Amino acid sequence: MADIDWKKFLSYFKFYFLLIAILAVVLAALSVWKKGGTQFVRSNTECDTSERVFDYGEVLTEAEEESLRRLIAQREDETGCDIVLVTLDESLEEYAKGYEAQLGPLAPYEYTMVYADNFYDEHGFGYNKRWGDGVVLVDNWYREADGRVYSWLSTCGRAEGRFSSDMIDSLLNEALRNVDDDPYGAYKKYVNLFAGMMSGQGGLAGRIPVYAPLLAAGIAAAAYIGINIGSNKGTKTVAANTYVTGNAPRMKRREDLFLHKKVTRRHIERKSGGGGGGGGGHHTSSGGVSHGGGGHSR
């Protein structure tokens, strides 16, 4: 095997090396910027509690509650939103019926909506101000008269503007998938998913190492160069008439033969038993505060 002329090699691929260097610098700058992120400072002085985990349903251990408090404190600083969790184990039918004069007739899935909105409003939650940026998940373990167990995610402020009904459905379906078997894991997932979606990372907040984009870019670039080393080698010319047969030029023939295209469609069934409990969109609570939200049932 002939020795490589490194000077010519580097000269030939200088464009690719320059591209890699520029990409690495840009990704490094983005990683540092993202790591620093926007620094939020909590300015709400009207909230009447510093508690974020209200386990009235008694489904968590004290250690799990404390772990969730620490996680929530971290995610609140990252998102600039209050993040609240409430568990219950009681019927909310009579409670919700008391607000029908203000809100109109209520379906079972809306009982937790009324409770969640009121809970947020009455405590004055909001990272930036009373009734400001934040979210509360109310997970009621009680099986209402219709045989369903209901949960509701209520958003307010920037969170209300950020979360569409589809995003809320996705968060609740993912977070509460195994809540009956592992409530702590489900509520931890709720906090992390909210933080990821709020920051536009789709639930990946804190999961991707800073060096990962640089490593991926380097590997991709190296593979590209490796491939081109082989494909860009010159073909050795044997003689002047290498590509001539008789008196006519002989050209290499290359063609792509398109045989047929087949498109298969299949219906994907939605999982039953969990999923949406209805609701969503924007509404006004009984206290006159604007909220977004969505429900889940199991």
C-alpha cells in the first residue's frame, strides 16, 4: 500500500475539515447558551404557600414526596413556572356541582377541572405573579359514579399559551400510563415532561449530554470523508483507446430501473382504558381566571 501524501490529503479535504470546525464551534456555542439558559427569578409574593406536593390521596411515601419537591424546585427555576401536584381519593361530584350556577352543567371529567382551577386560584400560584405562569396536576384516585378515575392538568399564564390540547393529551397519556403501579414514577415523569415541553425540548430536558451533538457531528463527518476517499479516487487510464471500440466511443451505461411503487395503509388503533377524559382549550375558572387544560381518565 502506497504511503499517503498527507499534504495533498489535507489540501483535498480542507473544505470538509473547515466545515467540521465551523459546525463544532456553532454547536459548542449553542450548548453553552442552552446550559446557561434564561435565568428566571420568582417574583410572586402573593402565593400563600411554598408547598408543591399535596398528597391528600396518600399514595406517596415521605421520601418520595421530598424527592419530588427537590425535582420541582429545579424544574421551576428552569421553566419560570410553578409546578404543583395534588393527589386525592374522594368524590368531587358534590364539590363541582356547587359551581354549576357559575359554570353551567358539568360532566364527570370536569369535576377535577373545577377543583384544579380553584386550587390554583385560591393559593395564588404563579411564578411571576398571582395567577401567573404555572401548572397544577390533580390526580383523583376515587372512582366516580360513571366508573372512571379522573385527572386534570390545569395551565395558566405562559404555560396556558404554550400547551395545546394535543400537547396536554400527550403529556397525560405518557405520564399516567403506569400511575396505578408506580405513582412516584408517574408524577416524576409529569414534572420532567412539563419542563421539557415548556422549554421546547419535548421531554428531553437534562437527558442529552452537552458533548453529544459534537460527537455525533464528528462521527458523521468522519464517515462522510471516509466514503469520499474511496469514491473520489481517479481511475487509471491504460491507453488512449481505453474507451473506444473500433472507431466509436464506448461509454459506461448506468441506469436506474423503477419497477413499481406500493403504498400500504393501516389503521392504528388507539389504546383503550386510558387516554383522554375530554376537555382542553381555554376557559375561565369560577374565580374569573383564564386557564388552559385537559383531562385524563382510567
